[in-house]
Amino acid sequence: MKRVALPDFDRLGVARAVGMTALLSISTVVFVGSCTVGNYEIADCNPMASTLVTDACDKFNTDPNDCMPYQCDRTTLRCVKAPRDWDRDGYPDSRCGGTDCDDRNPLITGATNGECSCSIAGKRCETGQGACKRFASYACQNNVAVCPALAADPNDWRPSAYADAPSGYSSEDWNCDGNVERACCYLNSNGTQICQACPVQNTLCTSDVPAVCSSICKTMNGNSAACQATSQSGTPKIVTCSDMLCGSKVAICYCAPGEWWQGFPCNVQKAIEDRLKCR
């Protein structure tokens, strides 16, 4: 067998004949070990490439759907075949046996801690209870699924007595703070409806509203400042017969101080009967 000088390869994988003095004839058999791209030394193999497209090793890939493309190895800085990691976040594509359910988004890695999986990303999410509920789609931030929806006050109190909450509402959260509470509402001096939790006064279940308001105002006898604060220019005292039943009787009591020579009694200025509001 004729002795032939084998080709050497430079760092760009280009064959360079060294000492080749004769061409091989058809009958000449040369047994040369297989040489893969993974054995090429590529100086500009950058493990920090942002995508497989910008990876220097991608020049050796011919099938964009190949699950084992050439990629820059972070340790050896050589081109090696490995499960496809298109977004170069360190987690192979789930379609190629990895855990990254969105291999085009480096914020979705498929890490076991704080996983933002494809079963969550883009799916509908919600925040708030009952009528406060708002909807959005899960988004991924730093590989954590977050719901960008914000609870909001719909201001949709039901005015009719003993009305059940509208279909689909499961709670009465009057100020959208996440706590389930039914509400007592009143109009302030500007005509704005203000809703708040109200204490229970059992006597209201068997007494009329003016009588209950009179008893409430009398508790502030001699304290003209406190009594004045509950006048129609201030904030009324409100109680309900039951805070567990939509439509339960509510007493809205406005009080005003009497004359000084009478000892500043706190008298009823206005008594309004209302119902416990529910969503």
C-alpha cells in the first residue's frame, strides 16, 4: 500500500494538504477514523450566545427541527451535538426530551423551582373575589408565573331587599380587600355612595329604625363634638339587624347636638332605613 500523508485541519475546519505528493488512485484504500464536527476547534464558539441562530456552531446544522443540533458547549467551548436549547437558557426543549416548554423564551426555563410551565403561561388567571374579580393571562417574569390582573371595585351593590348575589358571584367583598364582608352603604354630603362593614344591633330586628337611631344618638349625650361628627355633613352611625343575610334591615342614623342649656343632648337628625347590600 502506498504511504500517503493525511490532511491536517485548521481551526475553521478547512482541510489543508501537508506533504501530499501524489493523488490517491481509485484502487488505493485508505482507512481514516471518522472526524466529526465536535472534534473541530472553533475559536469563536461563544457559550453566551442568546439564541441558537447566533451560536457559531449553528453553521454546521442543516435541519432547523433537529433535536440534536450542534451547539457550543459551555465547558469545552467546542461544538457538540446536544438536545436542542434554542434560547440558550441551559434547559433543553421539552419536545426534545427537556423541560423547557417554551424554548423561544429565555424567561421560561422549565426549572423545577418556580417553574413557569406551558400549562400556565398564557392561560387565564384571576384576582379578587365575587364581583371584585378581574381576569388576565398568566405572564412569566424571572421564570415565575404572575397574574397581572388587579382586583377592582365594581360598585354594583344590589339595591333590592333580600336579593341574592348575582349568578357567578361567590362572595360579598365590599371594598375588594379580599375579605368577605357584606356592606352597609350611605351617601355622603357630595352624593357619593360609601360602603362599609357595620356592627350588628339585634334590637333592630324587632324595633323600628327611628327608635334604634334615637338610642344610638343618646349614647353621645353631652359630647357635642362626637354628636356633630355624625350629622348629615359628617359620617352617620350605621347598624344592621344581621350581617349574615343579604337584605337584612339597616339603620342609618344622623345625629345633631341640642342646645347648651339642655346639656347638649344628642338628638336624631335623620333616620333612614336601608338593607344590607350584597353582590
